[in-house]
Amino acid sequence: MQSTFSPAIANSPHSQTLTLGSSLHPSVNSSFKRVLDIVGSLVGLMLLSLVLVPIAIAIKLDNPGPIFFIQKRCGLRGQVFHLVKFRSMVTNADELKAQIKNEAKGLIFKNRQDPRITRVGKFLRKTSLDELPQFWNVLMGDMSLVGTRPPTVDEVAQYSDRHWQRLNVKPGITGEWQVNGRSAIEDFEQIVDLDLRYQSRWTPSYDLFVILRTLYVVFARVGAF
């Protein structure tokens, strides 16, 4: 995995908290966690292969454009990587963002009735199928099955020292925020609290618990919209 930083992050005084002084979180060097990530991502990619074609066709028919949404996100210690998801919004979503009211507090953006989300996109989000391509990010080592919410580059550029602590571990497909509210959480500081709580609670068995809890939350559609 190649370490790259965006100029905004590299020039942030808060980035020194991670790049110079802090020690790695135990989960980063855990062989068990990496094996779990590899096995889990391979299973996830097998599942992806089964639904890729029908989802791709549905996305194309609903709103012509790319099948995948690829965006720069920040991972361990602010390293920038390209997160992959199924596209759930219209192709000009970024241009329309300024016209949408942000209903969330802090550095995140959310709107329960976001008009940029396509009909197929709503289904993909409610079922979390839009997240399946991220198993590729896990296999490549940029993400983990369980971790913190992967932030955008613009978000990280505004981080305080406390917020930077979220980046002491790899971002995850799931995590404390996923099993404790998912999309219903609209306060950035609450997400930070949950991410830091994950770091303090982490053990290999806790990762397994979060994965099992995630399966229940996804199938029960708890907190999804």
C-alpha cells in the first residue's frame, strides 16, 4: 500500500499528531485481523460477483452513467486511497450539493430526502449493497472489515487533534457507527465518539462481535434510509 497525502492534509498542523508522534493502534499489526480481512473480503467479492451484473444493469437503466462511484478517502494516518462503491446518486451530484440542505451537525453532510439519490440508489443504500465493492479496498489493505467511518479529504482537512485520533486505525466497511444507528446518526461528534470507543474496546473477538451485529442490523434494516 503506497502512502499518499493530499496537499490539504499534508499541510494541516494536526496531521503531525499522526505522522510524527503517535504509536500504531494494536489492531493495525494484528495478524488475526488481517487474516479475517482477507478471508472476509474474498467471501464478499464472491457475493459481489453474483450480484454485479443485475445491479450494474439496474444502475444504468435508472440513471445512465458510471456503475461505480470512486472517491478519495482518508485511511490510516491520513493516507489517501480510492474508495469504491456502487453509484447511488445522479452523475452530477457534486454540482448539486450546494443546493441541498445539510441536516447533519459538524463535518458530515446528510439529508434524509436527498434528491440526488436515484431510485435504485435508495434500494442499494437501504440494503447496504452499495458497499459491496469496498471488499476490494479491504483486500488491498486500504480498509478493514471493521474500523472507523472512512472520511473524505475535505473533511479531514478541517480536523482538530481529537478528530485525527480516528485515523489511528484503518477505516472499516462496518464499525461502531454502523451497529449503533447507521444513517440515523446525524452528529459528527457522535460518530467520532463511537469511532474512538471502538479503538478503546478493540480485541479480535470484538471485531467478530461487530461483524455479527452488522449482519443483524443490515438484514433488519435498522437505521437505514
